[in-house]
Amino acid sequence: MKQNHIYNKVKGLVGLMLLAPLSALLFSGCDDFFDVEPQDKITLEKFWNEKSDVDNVLMGCYSAMQSYGMISRMMIWGEFRSDNVNKGVGTHNDVSLERVLEENIDPSNAYTAWNEFYGVINRCNTVMLYAPQVAAKDPAYSPSELSATIAEATAIRSLCYFYLIRTFCNVPYITTAYIDDTQERDLPVSSFDDVLDSLIVSLERVKGDALTRYPSGTSEKAIYNTARITRDAIHAMLCEMYLWKKDYDNCVKYADLVIDAKKERYKEEHAGYNMDTDNRLNGYPLALDWAGRSSYFFGSAYSNIFGSGNAEESIFELTFSSNSGMLRNGPVNTFYGFGAGNDLQGFVAPSSFLGTDVEDKTYAVFNNEYDSRYYENIRSVGNSVYSIAKYVFTSRLVSVSTPTKPQVASVGSTYSKDNNQSNWIIYRLSDIMLLKAEALVEKMDNANEAEVNTRLRQQAFALVNAVNKRSVCQTTLTDTLVYRDYNTKAKLQTLVMQERQRELMFEGKRWYDLVRRSLRDGNADYLVSCISQKGLENVSLVSNRMKSMKTWPGQLFLPYNLDETKVSENLAKSQNPAYPSGEDSSIKTSAN
Amino acid sequence: MKQLRFIIITMLCLLSLGAQAQQITSVHGTVSDDMGPLMGATVCEIDATGRIIESAVTDLNGNFTMKVKNPKDKIRFSYVGLKTQTLAINKTSFNIMMASATMLKEVTVKSKKRMQGNALPIPEREISFATQTISMKEFEGLGMTTVDEALQGRIAGLDIVTGGDLGAGSTMRLRGTSSISGLTDGNPLIVVDGNTWNVDTENFDFNAANNEKFAELLNVNPEDIASITVLKDAAATAIYGSQGGSGVIEITTKRGARGKPRLTYTLKLTGRYQPKGYDLLNGDDYTMLLKESYFNPEQSDAASNIKELNYDPTFSEYEQYNNNTDWYDAVTQWGLMQNHYITVSGGGEKATFRISGGYDHETNSVIGQKLQRFSTRVNLDYNVSQRIRVSTNFNMTYTKKKMNSDNLLALALKKMPNMSIYEQYPVGSALQGEDTDAYYTMLQSGSEVFKDDQRVYINPVASANLAQNKSDAYNMSPELVINYHLLGMDEDHWQLNWRGAVYMNIFNEYVDRFYPAALKTVNWNEGINTSYSGSSKSVSFTTKHTLTLIPHFVNKDHSAMAMGRLELNTGSSTGQSADGKGLPSGGIVSPDAGGIITGLGSSYNQWRSLYMTFSAHYAYKSRYVLDFTLRADGTTKFGPGNRWGYFPSVSLRWNIIDEPWMKWSHKWLSMFSIRPSWARVGKDPSRDFLYTVTYSPTSSYLDMSGLMKPDGLRLSNMKWQTTTGYNLGIDLGFFDDRLRLTLEGYHSTVTDLLLQNFRVPSSSGFTTLGVMNNGKMRNVGWEFHIETNRMIKAGKFSMDMNVNFGNNRNEILELDENQLKSYNTTVNYENRQVLTRIQLNNPFGAIYGYRSQGVYNCSYDFLETQWESNQLVKNNYTTYKQFVDAFLTGNLPQEFYDVRGWTKRPMTAPVARNADGGVIVDDEGKPKKMMFAYVNAGSGQTGRNYEFKGGDAIYEDVNHDGNINALDIVYLGSSLPKLTGGFGFSFTYGDWRLSTQFTYRLGNKIVNLARLDTEAMSTNNNQAQAVNYRWRKEGDETSIPRALYGNGQYNTLISDRFVEKGDFLRMSYIQLSYALKKKQLTWIGLNRLSFYVSANKPFVLTKYSGVDPEVNYGGYGPATDSGQTPPSRSYTLGMTVEF
């Protein structure tokens, strides 16, 4: 009996072992057996079903733009080749950065890589491909929401392209989404002008669809208005794009749209209340730097714009916060903040002439010792060593109570190492005001009548003056700009350039300003005169190369990265000829 | 339930009783032999399959009674020593007279040695593919701890590089590299008792983290191994399909054998030590070198005034920097290993068993490494009947490892030798210069020059003792197997056998790390008291069903067999980890204990696959053999259209020896056969979901979390990587197989290579494709091995040997041009840059570099000064060129040399020379300076424009343009050996046995970066004693350049100075064993008692100057030795006792 039992059990087991796998196959079918779904990701087949899928990918573009790769390039491309910046502490840890600062760039330089930008572009293209399909499926996704999505995606994409053409001149312009490896990847480059025109056209098309204001709610929702693309942001982009296109009327038009919207907003928020009692701001809704009429401290605007962030005068900034799931502003941390060790000194520092500008009374950049932006942006580390304070410190308090000279009253608090949360500002009002001023000055040529010229001059000066005056740290304004000093177009042009340099210092704008100016002038003389101040080792060589008509304006733009030209014949063919190939060294291949 | 079943069965019994009322229900009787009644004789009822249904034993008088279940069964009478009788149950009473069984007729037992493992049980002489088997008998009693040690040098074409760290495992390459990406495993597939290990391959970098995992696979105790078979050609591995693409190592473990239980205890005691590397400088020499290397670049005393080097007693840390510490000595020790192993095996007719348990305790030759392992294996076989056998195997290993947190040996090589290990009492103290009990680490206030190196180098002794890095791993694999003979039981009938198996694989691992603040002198917020804890578990489930059909042919000339198999595999793995920092000092080591959590991670993965195999074997007269295998693999790695890969193979064997016209040779030739084979196998990528676009979470933006991003492009074009291989083997056996020789030649082509992270233009939104099928690669090679079986036998003495060698040539035939470009390096004119250059239709691993020609005796300035102010020179020569020519050829007046105390000889200086050796002069008649990487200003190219100085390394100016640049780089040799292999001898004399094994490699070169680093003199790292012969002053004749801190020199460009021959001959082991005679043991109740002593890797003969010439090769780049931990030397004492 007992053994019979065992026998039966074995038989049963045999049957079970035979049946188990077979039934698994029979019941599920062969193909189902292989249908394994990942647990930590979603496959294409299961994605793109509802509005939140679209939002999640689109919002992911913002966090992608906050990545080290992107912000570091916005800084390096837009600022570090300019006269503002030079080597700091521990720069040798980033060889590619060191080479950029030495103007010793070749295609193997890591900062010529653009993959993050195209990554975001492709995500935007993907959103634009799938959003309409989702809208067809998801009844909760209204047509107006869909067009707002398309507008936001278009704007982010355009912003990325705008960075690319200002840096590389001609780039592949792609508006279709890459999904599959069968799609052609090696596409020819489009010219700077073609891309710029396409960007303008696409933004003009969607500008009406973008939200003017996001619905308010929690405090974090409230900052969407500056942390995400709004209609103002699109207008700001159009304003700058038209300026590069040398279409000054349109530039002024879009600047005005932005300025008026900001004025409107200001009126709403501060109805009947005028802070600007000594008329520093010429009626523009900028934040005052003076802490208050009864105080001897300046630095309010700084802590408002760079400390708290998402200021009223801001238009679009990549916003960081203490949320644990968010990235930190790594590039600011290493480039401006902590380059090596724990002392507050970054891989880059203000160029020495800039650091000592006020100290030794050269005033090459700042007009006089009463420009509070000097104290706010630059920090003296001692022994004529300076480090960048902007974005690193959350507040900079400038005391004017001393009779001799204003000085930094308290160093202000900073973010701790590797925890920088300062927003990276793309557009703010003073930027737009100065862009408008630049356009107005350029328009002066076309205005034959003196009267028109004068009006443009006055308008431009008023804009520059408003930006300048708010940072004059005197309780009684005396040392401000004087209108009659800027009586020619050339002088005004320089004034605008310099005011932009002072106001937007270290914000990733200066090099682009210099390039724009050079392209307009048809030569790089102004640019060369500026950057030769920063004390490059091979300054004459660099100057000659920058000016050289043979390759000009190639030197103003970066070469395509070697890794890209290796895999793309089109890029290799269109490589910027101004640079060494980075691959000039070949080794003998034969055994001898 | 039980009751119900009982009722049903009872009912059935009753029913059957009712149906046949007349049937016999019980029997009785007596059993006796010619001496009278037998007590204790066994009587049993057996059914048609031989299964015992009922049984009884005779009593004192030889009587028995027994119930009978089924009268159709038979009754069997048996007694030890007597002939068993089996009768039909046709009566109720049996009186049996049993006859003696000791009178036997002559019996001849013929059996064929058959192939074991997963394939068909083919007789050995009909195997038609390339395999090599080693029986563990050969290693019995050898001091092996791992399988790879046993295999090293034994298998032709299998290259094993053993790692030096505890549990680090080895890298194995069978017949060269089968893949050039890290996406597929290059190590052979390990099969234990027919089962493969199913690990999680997603997110698994095979090239980097692999070896340790691989070691786990080989974690079979050598004492348990019955045999190891290496399957080499594609036809042999075909039954493993895509799993066996890099070759297969099949391990068969021992099983229980009938007989009374045997208890075996094995003890191994091993001591091991680290081979000494380069002789490094002591503290005094080091400080002198460093002072020079700081003085030289700027020629300034201020630059070399470094307080740590000054031996100034007023310096507060004086006592910490006035020592001669041998760091290498401090971190190495005699490592001790003890391995205990107990086996019990035995069994009877019904069941056999083998149970074993082992305990290992090992400390390594590097301090702070410890391993404890407990392993057990149970193999049970139960014969339910003649037709059915149930086997169960269970095996578990628990490994507890304590590892280093830093690479101690690497630190020991770099650490400044004048620094002390322990903080010492300062000047003025009563105990001045004595060690305190605190470890010393350079303070943050240490000199600025040490900022990036010595100041951040951890004290290795402190790291070994204070930091914690441990892992606990559990590895279990239970298995249940049923064998069922469905038809005939022997060769005279058709046989159809079913084998069903269920196999599970469970692997759990826990890792804990803690890095205390005491090791680093940094601020608290730099991440002190960091900690990590992680765990992972992986479970896989395999069912396998095999049907084997062996037909019976009346004509015995034909023999055939066929097999069909279905294998189904599912598995999943999960893991989670946490990182923390800023933990409170003192005992708290877990990241969740109040510190700052810096990272949390988790992973989940799941996989399924389905394999179907059909295999057939046919032999005519055992002379002409044909094998055919078709395997279909289905996997979740590919998308719906591409899931199945079909891999056929055909192999033939012609036993020429069996041809009638070969009869004449049978006296001395016992085997002569040729074996051609062809097969196609495939390989799938290790990553999942490449066939679709996956969206995965990305960082949040403000309050919006759960944001997604696409991970890559959908790879619609992805397909299987396929290998088509041909193999031709020749087997020869001489003198009744006393000497066997096998020759194999192979040619395999890999097409549609799976290239990982294939670079694409990033304007597509992605920089790489996860996988790209691109390129074609070829492996061509041949192998040769000889084995003997009691080759020489004279009385008590016998001798055997094994010899093997092999050669493999690996080359790329086709590859995307851009991919090729990105594999090849661009010359950047920096020291230590190893150039990789792959050319189509050329072997991998070519080494390129400059040709070194020693060191410049004198500087250019020296010549200049002599020409301008030396009267002797002015008197003798009219032109500068004449003087320099004479200087270079050694023809200056004798007086010139005498003044300086030099011997008259040709000398070198950094001046450009033409092809004839004449000095090149410029328009002013001045010799042109020798330059490094000179480019014209404004040419837009990046050069170095360095002027060589006295004491700099001389590189041959191949094109005589006075400029050392990329055009002077030449081919310096190949990393691929011309021949690799091994040989061994064993001698037996009575109960004594001596065995030896050697491995060797011939004809390869190695770039010795480790030596480069210890002779560079451009950093603060400690250097080799060779640098004491460095160039110091004008006229010095030496091969070692001057000391120069920093990057202002080009003395360590890759040149033939650092390219060395890698030939070696290593003794893998030598062992002497002795087994006591059985008769000497019986009085203490032992069956066996044997002892042995062995030395593992006691020496290596080589001209290579590095620590160990066994450097990995086979990648597409040159073989480089950057100072990996070499395998240690060890001595073992062992004992085996059997009760």
C-alpha cells in the first residue's frame, strides 16, 4: 500500500512536470509567454494614452535643461569665451573648460558636444508628434490645452535651436521626431539664417496659443509663470531673434509687448503704489536695489532676482528648488562656487581687469565706485583674487554708510557645496529693455530726420538709464549716466553693450552680445578689443585668428564635435574651417 | 482528502476482489539450501517493471508467509551468496531449494565509455565534435580550491587569467574573443550537471564587474567534481544554442555509489604570499629624488623647499616624515587558508546518496581580506523501479567576504616612503619617534604640492583595518529529476527514455560598506562616514524535458539515437540599495542610522526564454558517424518578429582505423579518425526591451514629479549575432590509447556583431543606439593536445604526461567606418597615451609607439656654451657644425673628455640629424634643435613645440625632420601570443605520486604601464629603485631620464622602452602525494589515508620585468599592464581520510 502511494505520487509528479510548462504555453499562447513588461519603465505601446503622458514628457524637457550638460554649455557658450571670465581655482580638473578659457579650442573639446540640446529638441518633436494622437483618445484633453502644449514644445525647441545657431552657426534643423532606428540620422546642416527664419516663423505661429498666465494655486504653481514658457517668454525670444535677424522694428515691437505686459502686471499687483520715489526706474517695473528710503543698504534687487528667484521682473528661468527629486544647479556650483575644496571659488573667476576695476579705479567696465552690481557680482577673496558671487550668494548687502566708498556689509548666505539651488535665468526684463535699446540705436541709421534720431536716442537712453540708475548705490543720485555724453550712435552702441555687460554679467549673455555685434559690424574689432583685456597668454594669436577674414566669422562660432563629425558625413563636410581638425595626427599604419 | 483517497482505493480493492474471487491472495512456504533451512532469505513480489510490491523474510526455520497483491506478478527468492530465483505466482505454497552462486561461468563485460552531460550518450569513439575532457581523478588530492585553477594550462585553446584578490575569479577565453562589445559575455558558459546558471544579465557590464560573478559560477568544490568537459567548436555547443556562443564548460559532480556508507574527510592547509613587485625607493632616496624633480623645472631652490622633504626637526610633523617605510611590506602578509571537507556516500539497490559539506576559512596575502564559505551538496538517487529513477540534488553555498575598500597594493606603490604608518611622538617627547596607536594621514596643512596626490592617498594600513566592506551571499539550487524508461530497458530493445527536471536557482547577496572619517582629513561635509548597504536577489526557474529514442536495429551495423528537448526558463531579480553620509562617528555603520541619505536605488528585472533542441546521431559500423543538431531559441530580448533564432549544426566522423585496409596498423595504432563539423550559432544582446521605445522616470521639475523621458530609439533592425564555424579535428591513438593525440583547426566568422552603444549623430536626440548589428569578425586558430594513459610503466613505476598548445588569430573583417574611427585613438602628444589602432584584416592588439634610443647625454645649452667659450673647441674647429659632429661621433680631442672625467665616446644631444647622422644647421650655421610635436605658429594646429633638453628621453626621428611627432610612431609588436598552452607530467611509484603542470605563452608583447608609472618621476608617487640611475648632470650616460615634476617633459610617451616581451613559462603546480597502504590502515578502521604537499605557481620564468607576465589580452587594444594584483604564490599541505 505504502509503496503504491509513492508510485502514484511519482506518477502524479511526472504528470505535473509534463503539464506545468506545457499548460503554461497552451493557455497563454507562445507569444504571450514572451510578453514581459518592464517594471521600472513603460513601453511605447502602453504610453501616450492620456494628457498626463504628454505633460510628463514635456515637463521632463525642463528638468533636462537643468542638467549639468545643458546649463554648463549655456554658461560656457554664452559667457566664458568673453572678457568677463577667466581661469579660477581647480580649472585643470576640467581640461576642456581650461582649453576654452585659453581660446585653444578644437573639435575634440567636450564643450563642443551638443547632444543634450538635441535630446531636448527630440523630446519636443516627440511631444508634437504624439500630443494630437493623445488628444484624439483622451476626452479630458481639450483642443486649447493641446495647442498650448504645442506652443510650449515649439518654444522650448526654438530656444534650444537658438542656442545652437548662436554657438555653431549652421546646424541640422530637425522638426520630426526620431522614434525608430530606420530613420535617416545623418542630415545636412541648415544655414544660420534659414534656421533663424524657421524659428521665427514657428514662434509667430504658436505665440497666440501659449498661456499668458498659469492658473494660480499653491506657491509652487505661482512660479510656473516664470519657470515655464509663457506668451511673454515667446515674445522675449522673438524680440532677441529679430535683433539677430537685424529686423529692428519687430524687435522693438516684441520688446514692447513684454514690457507692457510686465507693466500691466505690476499695476495689478501694486495698484496705486509707487516705490520708485526718486524716479530711478523711469517708469519701468524693475525691482529697486535700494533696500528702502531710510536704509543705507543696497542689494534688494539682487536678493530678489538671484536670491529668492522668480522675481516679478523675471520672464523665464530654469527654476531649482529644494525638492529632493530635482536636480541641483551643478554647473554654478562647480564653475562659480566650489571649484576645488571647500573655499568659495569656482573653476572660473572674473577676469583680473574686471576684479580690480573698481579697486584700482580703472572703471573699464563699471562707471564708478557706486555701481552696486560690482559688489553684488564679484567677491574679493583677498590679495587681488576675486571670485564670482552672482548665483553663488543668495544675498549681497552693499553698505553705503561709510563716507569713502560703498562696501559689502555682509557676505550673505550661500548654498552649501553640491547643493546650489539658484535659478538659471534665461530672460528677465532688464535684458529685454536693453535688447530694445540696442534695436532702437540700430534703427537710428534708417531715420534720416534728426528729429526721429533724437527720439530714438532719448528712448534708448531712457531704457539704459533706468537699468543703470537702479544700481547706483547712492542715497542721493549724483553719479549717473549723462544723456549729452552719448550724442553719437557709436557712443550709444557702446553704452548699450557696456550696460548689458554690467547688468547681465555671468548670466551667459556676453559672448553672444559680442558675436551679434561683430556680425553686425562685419568685423570682430570690437570683440577683439574686449577680449584682449582679459589677459590671454596667446592674445595676439587669438586676436589675429578672430579678426582673420580668411576664416571669419568661423572663429566666433564653435566647431562641431569630433565625435559627431566621425559619424556624420554631412557635419564633417560642413565643419567650421577655422579650427584645427583635432585629428591632424595620423600614425603610420604599416608594420616596419 | 486522505480519507477520501483511502476509501476510493479500498473500494477499488473490494471491486477487484469481487471480480476475481478465485485469485491467490497470499503465499507461504520454506526456503532452504543444501545445508538446511535458511533464515533471513528475502522473498518478494515484483511487478513487470521489477518494482518490489510486497516482501517478507524467512524465519528461524526458513518459513515465510506473504500477501500477494497481484497474481500476475512474480515471486523472487534471494539470499546473499546464493542464486536468486524468480517464479510465477501460480500456487500458494513454495518450497525452494537454493543453489550456490559462487560457481560462475566466465563472464565478459563489455561497456563503452559514453559522453556524459547534456547531449546524447554517444560512445566516446563516435564523438564527432571538438571536446576535451579531464577526469577529476587526475586531480584527486590536488590542492585546488577552484575549478579554474585546475583547468589552467590543461585545455588547448582555453586561456585563463587568474585574478589576485580573494574570490575575484578568473577571466576565461576559449578560442579567442567572440565579441568586441561588453554587451555579451566573453566567458564560456558554465554548466553544472546539465544546468546553466541563470543570472540577471540586464544592467550587467560583462567586461568589468563580471569576474566575481563568474567566480560564483565556478563555485563548485573541486572535491565534488567527477569530470570536466570543455566543448569547443560550434557543433559541440550547438545544443546550448545562443547560451554557448563563447564555448561551454560542463561540470559533472560525483554521485553516490552502491556500497556501505563511506565517510571521507579532506583537510587542506594553504599558505600564500604576494610576489614582490618592483623594488621601490626608501624614504631617503625618495626625498632626494623629489627635491631634484622640483628643482629641475625651474632650477630654483625655493621650488624644492618642501617641508615634508627637509628633515627639519623644527617642523612640527618632523617625526612623521623621517622614516623609511616599506608600504608594500606593510600591506602584504602570509595568507592562510584552511579547507575542511566531509563527504558521506553510499547506498543500496534502491537508493544511493552522496552528501557533502565544506567549510573554508581564508585570509589573503593582502591584509584586510577574509573569506568564509560554507557549502553543502546533496545528491540522492532513488530507484522507484527498474524503469523509474527519481533524483534530487540540492546545493547551497554561503559566502561571507570581507574586502578592502581601497586598492591597497596600488596605494602602497604610490605612498611616500618617508612617511610613517602610525603617528609618532613628536620632537621633545620622552618617546620621540616611537609609534603611537593612531594611524597617520597627511594633514590638510600639508604642502600644496601634495594636494592632489599624497594628501589624498589614504593610509592603506588604516583603510584595511578601519573601513568596512563586506558581503554575504547565499546561493541555492535545488533540483528534482525523473528518469523514465518508457519502452525497452537495454540495447536489445527500442528504448524511449524521458527525463524531466525542475531546477531552481536562488541567489541573494547583501553588501555593506562603511568608510569612516578617520581615513580622510577633510571637512565634514565632503562626505565623511559614508556608508552603503544594498541587497539583491535573483530567482530563476527552469523546467527541462528530454525524450531520447534509441532504436534497436536487427542489423548491428547500424546504430542511431535521437533526442528532443524542451527547456523553459523564467526568472526575476530585484535589488535595492541606500547610500548615506555624515553618520555619527563611532560604531554606527548603516546608512539609515541618522546620517544624510545621499542615494536610494532599486531595480527589478524579469526574463523568459524557451529553448527547443533536436539532436540526432547515426553511426554505421561505428565507423561512419553523422550528428545533426537543430536548436531553436526564443527570448524576450527581441521584439515579436525576431524572437526565434534557429541554429543548425552538422558534424561527421570517420574512424579510419576501423577500415579493413587499416588492419596492418592495429599493432601500434588504436585510433585514427577525422572529424569535420559545421555549425551556426547565435547570440542575443544582454539588454531587454531594445526592440521598443521605453519611457523611464526622470528628475522632477518643481512640484511636478513622475516626469518621463524616452530612453532611446526603437531598434527595429536588431537581429541575432551569428557565428558560422568550421572545425576539423584529427584524433590519433597509439598503443591501445596509451598515447592520444588530437589536432583541431577552426575557422569561425561572426557576422552582425552586436555593438554596444553604437555612436550616431546626436541630432537624432540620442548619442548612441543601445545595440547595432554591424561588422564581421573572424577567429582562426589551431590546437593540439596529447594525453597519455600509463605511457611508461615499469614495475611500480609509471609515468604520464599531457601537452597542449594553441593559437588564435582574431581580426575584424568589416566594420562601420565611423565606428572604426572611434575605436582608433588620436595622438594627443601626452605621456602615457596608449594608442589603439584597429585595421580591417589585421589582428587586434597591435602596439604602436616611438622608438626609444636612450637619454640625451648633454643639453643644447651645453653645446652652445662650449662653442662660445671653450678655447679648446675654438682652436680645433672652424664651424659650429664641425664641433657638434665631432661631439656626437666622439671625436673631440682627448683633453676635452679628460677635463670632465668622461670616457671618450660618441655622445648624444638634442640636435636634429639627417639620415646619414650629420647635424642639420640653420642659415646661421647653428645646429637645429630637436623638437617635440612642433607646429608653425598660426597653422591652427595644436602642437607642443617642446625643445628636448639634456636628460630627456631620446625618440628616434624616423623621418629625420628634426621633429618628433606622429610621423615617428612605428609598429612595436603584437599583443597576441603566437603560442599558448601547457604541459604536465606525473610520475607514480607505488604509493607515491608526483605531478607537475606548466603553462606558457610565447611571442607576445606587453605595454608595461606599471613600470612606466614607477619610472616617470613626474609626480610625488614613490618610484622604483631603477630611478636611482637617472640622469643628473651633463654627460651622464644612463637609460633613465631626469627627474622633472609636472607635465613639462615627454619622457614617458609610449615607446619600446616600455614595450616588453611577455613570454613566460610558469609552473602551475607541483605536488607530491603519498597514500598509506590499506593493510596498514585496517587495524585503525580506515579505508584510505593519504597526504600531499603542493606548491602552486611557485615560479615563473620570464624576461618580463613586471610583477607577473600573465596580462589579459584579446581586446582590440594593446595588452597593458597597469599593475593589477598578481596571482599569489601558495603552498598547500593536505590530508584525506576515508572511514
